[in-house]
Amino acid sequence: MASEPTNLAISPAFTFSASTFQKLHPLEYFRKFASQGVRPDGRLLSSFRPTTVHYGVITTADGSAMVRMGGTTVVCGVKAEVAEPRLHAPDQGYLVPNVELSPICSSAFRPGAPSEQAQVVSEQIHRVLQESKVLDLKELCIEEGKAVWSLWVDVVCVSYDGNICDAALTSVMAALSNVRIRKPTYEEGVVKVAGVDLLDDENSFRLNLARTPLSVSFALLDTDLILLADPNSAEESISQGQIVITLDETGQLCAVSKVGAASSSQQLLKQCIERARERSQELRRIMNQEQ
Amino acid sequence: MDRKRVAGPELSVAPLVEYPRDHKRWTPQDEQRHDTKRQPEDMRPIYLKTGLINQANGSAYIELEKTKLACGVYGPRPGKRTGFSGHGVLNCEIKFATFSCAKRRGHMRDPQEKELSQILSQALTPAVRLDLVPKSTIDIFITVLESDGWGSCVAAAITAASVALAHAGIEMLDLVAGCSAAYIPSGPSIASPTPSATDATNATGPSLAPRIFMDADLEEEKYEQGAIVLAYMPSLNEVTHMLQSGKAEGSIVSQSVEHCVEACNKIYAVMHHALVESVGENK
Amino acid sequence: MKELDSSTNEREFLLAALRDGARIDGRNFYDFRTLRLSFGEDYGAVEVQLGNTRVLAKVSCEVIRPYADKPTEGFLMFNTEMSPMASTVFEIGRPTDEEVLVSRLIEKAMRRSRALDTEGLCIVAGEKVWSIRVDIHFLDHDGNLIDAACIAAITALLHFRRPDVTVVGEEATIHTLEQRNPVPLSVHHIPICVSFAFFDNGERVIVDPTHLEEQIKEGDMTYTLNVHKEVCALSKAGGIAMELDQILQCSKIAVIKVAEITAQIQAALEADAKKR
Amino acid sequence: MTSVADAVVPGQRLGHVQEFNAGVGTYSHQNFLYASVVGVKQITTISSDELPVLSVQRENTQSAMPDIDAIVTCKVVRVNPRFAAVNIMVVDGKPCTDDFQGIIRVQDVRATEKDKVKIYNSFRPGDIVRAQVISLGDARSYYLSTAANELGVIFGTSVAGGSLVPISWQEMQCTKTKAIEPRKCAKPM
Amino acid sequence: MSRLDRTRTSPHQLRPFFSSQNLLNRSDGSAQFDFGGSSVLCSVTGPAEVKLRDEKLDKATLEVVVRPLVGLPGVKDKALERNIRETLEPLVLSGLHPRTLVQIVVQTMKDDGSIASTAFNAAIMALLDAGIPLSSILGSVTCTIDSQTNDILLDPTTEELAQAKSTHVFVFDNKASIHAEDKSSMDHDQASSTQESSSAAVLFSDSTGLFTEGEYLECAHVCFKAAQAVHGFIRTAVEKKLLKEYQQTSA
């Protein structure tokens, strides 16, 4: 906790405890901190939350990873199943990412069909994987025109505290790099794999990922034109827009998006790209350490 | 078709797993359990921690080796508007992650999940002082990240949910510990290499009394002829829920209930520890 | 959003006019509103304007696997989901009664009457067939959505060209539009819907009701016919009871209307073909 | 201050009913006292002729929910001539995770001259109001009252968008335009 | 050099654009916007009654529904809905109509690439037609970087999109251009420098594929210049419409 600003009055006559004040006037509460250059959780405006990556946490999945970014925890599991290829792409498999924001992770989500946010994040990840050509889908071919692998990449959010975009994409890339699929044999319409206890390079294969795009998100606060790196959920709820920069390991951009809030200058975008470059390097370091 | 998710192929199946002839798999004929380190009465070691989900009022994460699940408790919060009630409502929802089992599960809630949710709410309701939270709902959400045995999964869910409730500061009569046991037919001590050995159900003569395996894993469950899940309040020495399935003699059932009660007392120590640990953390 | 009922004044005025043998937009009882058909640059896209009612139909195709029990049958699918663009009574994901009715009538008129030869959509039996999809977008709702939708759907199917295919043995080659001229679908006949609305216990019968007329009507009926005077569907969903005579009377009117509309569709298609 | 050794969990037996009176966070069952929440055991002696009170100091406070007599802070969401509908956001100084719904009926706005009260002269949507819970209400809402000096609007925004300051118990003034708007004000404490 | 669609000669050329307003009778405002072979029809209803669940105390609720030309709406359309809604939210003076709904329905009529941009432009024209108060207007242009030639191609067709190594959608509001106009009338030398710096203000940006920072900024610059033409076009369309209405009422 940062040192709390002393004056938590909403009008001269009434004072409240910090938590009450935050509930009643979240924006004012945030500003009291921001005016001193810090955020309510003690971070600087431009700093990110501690992040950890763990690989292979789920043994029932063919590849998995758990990512924690501050209070946000996601688990990504990849399941490889056999499917018929599309008729117009007989030698290509499927790569299907989906993000689940279920009511367990925050009271903001209700049971039932995926919320707009879940759909948008799923689509963002789907597009990055597809457009920046992360995986050649021909690698997933088992028998042309007959059978291909379908990789179901499902991200479950266990605890939601903002910035699901970065956490989810990191977990997806980590899980994909963790994937090991048993080498298949195709015989008369049936795909078989050998039952072995230990997977090695003899009996299984890894995915040949062309690149590892990672995203870095910022929240935009319209009223004061403040940019917040790696926003938590309280900050997201008072922000009007977001900037997401996605880069691969060579520093090449894979996606840039700026949605909501007022127009932002080129200067601001450059600044975001710069910060994102540093942060994605740091994320990569964390990912490599754990592997 | 699901319009609200990224679409994949309409139909996909797990590949057929073919085991080599010399592959050795665990069968009930084996003297030891599937996990050779465990005796029949041993549970897997439990890892239990509170406070994983910071947006929830209370939360717990439990791991019994491969069985892993997270539980979040929200509330008391305004209930669904179905008339005035002096009592609160305990609402449980359990969801298996798509990758949590050997076979991929769907995104939609299936009947098994609905049944489990029902069991959970029956097992926990007697322990919660719902009379103190009129008009309100307490929501318990559980996500199973990995399941290694159905019974152990239910038991772990009960244990975790009860700890999460206590962590949420909700008034309870007692904690509820969950425990499971499976009845595994005991074969001859020397495994006979008959062809029927692969077919577990036929391999056992009816005369032999089954062995009771506490906290059976998935591999053992494949051979079970019955199982029991017990939810128990250790301090008050009361059972809140009991689910016995399959065929077993009365003596076996009462014996396994005894085993489960004993195990629940051990689990209670873990629960106690996890909660007291959280007392220290907040200071 | 809920729809407001028409006002008493509107109702009285409209009914009084009808009793004087006039409709408030100046039409005769058995007149359709002006029908306008416009085609896009692509094959299979047509916008229909029936007075102020607007419908866009777009036909698309893809190659898919047939059902195992019908290895030589192609697919014909209709999407008639209504959006709030046409009227705010339509909400996404919550179909109104009208939407359900329109969707079922289109199915009946087009698919059950076998207007399109689905057997002709087979490429390789048991392996590959064409799936034809008709997306019908309702843009503006000023009554009689069903007739407009039906005209849009059948015109779009007639206008549509699918890529040409050559089959050698089991191998099918699908040619791009550059390689070979695309081919039309084989449409057996042209079903046309003609809707009637009844007032004053069926004493007054009008065709092609506007939205206001639909709000006030006491009953309705939709005939689906082709130029060969074959009835493809007949729907009288509720409303007042009718004498058989009246129903037959309507069928005579419908036959005339169908001939007119069919001629207009064919003229429009020919004019468009000349431009290409 | 307190050691972990004093920490108890629900169901833990704390003592006999002949030794202690049951305090908060405990319940009695078959002559024994048990903890009902996670927390630290505390024994308070009030007087020598009474049994000491055994209570459990909650470690994790339960998410706040309204109870009769509780002082709540709420936001007005809509008004009509009969009542003002509010979202209860804070109960006894503790924020609620999800807002509860409440209404302040026209007869509960103030203590005197109840028949002269007009809701629209007392509350406007968006006002922050301090109120007291008077009953659990109906299936939907808790019933609240502002019929006391220290209860009423504590923060509001004027039509012009400025913040309002109380100038009397039934008037507030915009800091921007100095325009006066009617409200049932809470007396600053 | 010529473009794939053969009607254009320059990579920085937009396809001819066209619009018409007030096409639909059952909505409060509507507009169609075409970029060559791409066309989007957009309707606006509001301020209208809002569902209790979506009601906002201090402003109007904006709802965007995106309808694809072929098939049922999916996650892709949901993402576009959210993009359009969050981009329009700061533009619509929603505080003037609290507790109401402004509903925007976006329907693709013809698809030959650059649909997102076409939709943005159609939406703003429909809002104008419906008389919803706005703080400024927007203009959107899409460009791609060709995978073979590395050229920046403005307003790409479906064919060009398939060949792109990256795709960039930009939206600019007209505040920057108004600013630039004011300056240029005062001082010509200053104008160029203002234009440079003002070209930066991006209201919405969505880029995917593989590209460098330099390429991204270059795309932003090229699209900004092209968006001026769109702004001018929208302005002219509104002026014409107002003139016509004025003539009708005074006649």
C-alpha cells in the first residue's frame, strides 16, 4: 500500500475511510493517488505487476501453462484432438483459442454465455495467432484430406484483476511452447498414437512456433490523459480506453490497437511502443527462466 | 453452432491410444496401489491455500497431486428476486475446465456438472448459518483444473468450498471435510496372465471381499465396483452428506464410512492450518 | 423495444377510407406497391424495395460433405434473423412471432416446394456437395416482409452463379471465376408469395398491406404460387374466419399478381445480364 | 499483540456455557460454545457478577450486508412521487461487494411534517445519501429512512455539474453557479 | 503502377466514395457509405427507451449491433461492435440524454475489403442524420502493406487484403484538421509543421500482421491524409443536406 493521501473528503463536511471513499468515488480516489505520481496499489503509473509463468501444470492437457500477473491468474490448457480438415484446406489443422471469463474469477462476470469481453479477447488472440503466422497449420496435418490435429487452446481465468489480454496471450504462447503431441499413425480412417508413459523426441513432436507474440496493455484515462501500464480491474473500470501493443521476440510489431477515449498523439503511441518493447523483453525473460 | 466463441471443427475426437504389448498397466490384481507409495488407507497429500482470488470474498485452492481445483465464494450478495425469504440461499456451481479430463469437455454445463453442483450445495448447506443472511445469496463457484478421480474431485470440492466459505467470513457451524473411498475388487495375489485379466469386471470372483482404497485415483476408479463420498463436520461429529454408489456389502460400507471419518479428521487439520495461516498473513 | 399501437385516428381514417374503396397510399385494393429490384456487382446479391419495405438477399455457396444417408443431396439454407434496423421491435437473439412466421413460410415456399434442385448440387456423391446459403436481411419494415423476402430470395437464387466444377473420377476441381464462367443454379420454378389482409369481417380484402394496415387488419393470408398456377404454400395463420369462396377469390387474384411479379423479376434479371 | 495460537476456525469448541456467555462470532450447541467464524478468540469481563463474554474477533470480515438499524451510504438511482430508489453501497462503513437495492419511501424522508414531503425536493438521481435501514423490506428492496438530523444527502451534483454544499437542512448550493437546490441534507458530523 | 482492382493507378488512391442519408423509414437516422465495391448501411434509433439493466444514470447508453453480409454474427463481429461503440462513446454528447438508448445497427451490404472503415464512416453519417449531438465527427481509412512490394496500399480490396503482410485500420476525428485549417489561414509556414504534429492524434487504431514501428507510423500518416478527404466529404454531405432541408422549410 502506498502512503494514503490524508484528505479523503468528498465534501468539506464529510470524511470517509479509504475503502468507503473508493467505493463511492472511484475516480476521485484514484486521482488523489495519481496526483502524487503513484497508483492505489503502490505502483508507479508506468510500472507493471510481478509476473510468473509455470509450465506443464495440467497433466491431462497436451500442453499447459499458468500465468499470474499481479492478482490475475489464468491457466491455459491445450488439447490436441483429431478432426477432418476443411475441404478448401485439406492439409491444414485447426488452432482454436478461447478465453473463459467465468463467475469464479470476479463478480463482474455472470454465469452463462461468454460476455462481450471474453469474446473480444478470444478474437484478439485468435487474430494475432493467425495474422502474425505463429504456427504453420500444415504442421498439424496427419493425412491430407482425411485427418488433421485440432488444437483446442482454452484459457480459464481463475482470478480476474485486470489486463486479461496480456495474461491470456502469455499463457497461450507458453502453453503452445509446452505442447507435446504423440506422433500419430493413420490407418483406414483411424488415427492411432502409441501409449507411452514418457514423451520424448522419438515418440512425440513439439510445435514449431515461428514467433512468440506477447502483448502489453495500457489503460487510458480520458479526463487527465493518464496512461496506466498493466491496469488492474479497479483501474480498468474507471478508464475509457486501452492501447495494446503486441510484439514478437525480434521487436517486430504483431498488433497495435487503440480503442476508446479521446484521440491520442503519435507521441503517446510511440511511448507505448517503447515501454512495450522493454516489458515484452522482461516477459520473455520470465518465460525462459521457468522453462 | 456456438456464435460466441472462436469456432473450431464441428467434430473432433481424441486419437486412439494403442498400448504396446509389453506395456504394464496397473490392475486390481497388483498387490500395491496404482500409486505404489500409498497404502490402501492413505490419501494423497493435500495442498490447501486460501486467498488466491482477490476479487472474491473468500477463496481456496486445493491440490491432491494431480487433482487441482479452485473455489471462489461471492456474497452474501443480493439474491435473485424470487420472493422474500428470511433465509439466505447457498448456490453452488462447479465447472470442469475443458482440458481437465482425459477426454476434452465442452464449454456448456453438462448434466454431470449439474449433479455435482447439487451434491455440493447439499453437503455444505447444513454447515452454513443461512438464517443470519436473509434475502441474500452466497455463491460458490468451483473450477476444476484437473481431475484425477471423480470421487476425490467431489471430496476436494467440498473441502475447498468449506474453507473458502470460512475465508469469506461467513458464519458457519463447522467446517465440512470431504473424503472419498473406492471399493476395488481384490484379485488373486499372483496376477494370472489369463486373457480376461484385461477385462477388470470379469476378472474377479464374487466371493472375495473388495479392498477399500481411500482417495482413489482415476486409474483405480476404472476398476471400482462401488464408491463412497462422505461430507463430515469434524468438530460436531456429524455427517452432512453421504453418497454411496455401486454394490457393496453393509460391512464394507460401514467400514469405509469409518475410514472416511478418520480421514476427514486428518483433512480437518489441513483445513485448520490453511485458515489459521491466513490469520497470520493479514496481520 | 415495444411497439406502439396505431392511434385511434389512424385506425378510423384507414377503415373509413377502405369503406370508401380507397387505401391511404392511393392504391387500389389489389395493387402491389412499386417493386424495385437492384443487383450488386456480385452474383446473388439483390435488394428489393416494395414501397418502403426493403430487403436484401445475398446468396453464397461452399463445398461441404453431405449427410451419410443423403449422399447426393446438396444443402439449401435460409437465414432470416431480423435485426433492429428494420424495426426496433426486433431484438437480437429474441425472435418475435413475426420472425418465426416469416422464416417458416420462406422454408415452405422455397425448400419444401423444391424450387431449387438440391440433387443438382452434388459434386461427388458422398464426398462433396454444394451448400447454398441465402442470407435475408430486413432493412426497413413497412409491412409485408414475407412477400418482399420471398421475392428477394428467389431473385437472388436466380441471379446467383456458382463456380464451375469438373469431376474426373473421384477428383473434383473447382474453377475460379477467372478460369471459367460460373454457372447458374437449376431453379425448377419461381414461387412467389402474395399476402392479403382482411378488414370488416373479410368484406374488404387488400393485397400487399403496409405496416399500418398490418397493425389494423383483422386477419391475413399468404398464397405462394408459381406462374404455372401451382400452389406451393398457403398460410392463413389465425385472424378472422373466412368463407371458402373468399379464399378461392383470393387465389384468383394471387395468380394474376404472381404472373406480374414473375415477369418483372425476369425482366430485371435480363436487364442486369445485358449489363454484364 | 495476538498470537496465531489464539486463532480459531468455525466449529472449534471454545468453552462451556456455564463458564462464558456467547459473544459475536460464536454459537452455543449442546451446552458448549463454538466458533462460527475464523478469527482470534477474545474473553471480555464486563462485571464480576456476570459471566465473561467469549467472542471471536473476525479475521476476514464478511461482505457487508444491510441489517436493521444499520447506517448505510447509498446512491439515488431514480425517484418517483412515492419513493426514491437507491443502491446501497456501504453498510456501517464497510463497502458491499455488490450493491443492494433499497428505497426511501416518502413517509420516511423526515421526522416532522411528513405530509409536506416531496421526493423531488429531497433527492435527485446521483445523490449520495446517508440513511438508516428500518426494515428488510420486500423481496426486492430494503426500506430505508432519513428521518434524523444526521441522515440525508451528503453529496450531490448540481444541474450545472458543480458539487453541492449544504446551506441549511433543506437546501444545498452549487459551488459553481451559487444556485440553490432543495435537498434533505444530512447535518455534517 | 496499377492496383489489383485495375481501376486505380496509385497505391495511395482511395476508391470512389459515395454516401446517402435518410434511407430508412423506421429508424431515426440512417446512412449508407460506400468505398468502391464495399458498402455498409447503418441505422440509428434514439434517444429511445432503455432497458433497466443497461440504464446509465448520467448519460445515454450506446449500443452497436453489427450484422455480417453472410452468415450469423460471430466473435469477429462482436469485436467490431465493441470497437465502434468505444470509439463513438467519447464523440457522442451522451450526457445530454441520460437514461436513454442510442442504438446503432451496422449492416454490411457489399463486401470488397475495408469493411471496418466503411462501417465507421456509415455510423457517423447515420448519427448525423439522426441528429444525435456530437462533439466532433470522424473519418476512417484502412491500409495494408503489400507482402510482395512492401507498398502501402490505401483502401484495399478483398484481393489486396489477402496479399497483405499487415492491415491497419485508422480513425481520426476532425478536431486535428479543424485545428490545422485555422492555422493555415493565419500562417502558411507554420501550417505544415502543425499538420505534421497533428497527424499524430489517433482516435482508433487497429493493426495486425507483421510490421515495424516505422511502417506503422508511416501508415498512420498516409491514412491521416486520406482521412481528410473523408472528413471533407462528410462535411459536404451534411452541408448539402442542411441546405436542402432549409430550402424545403423556407419554400
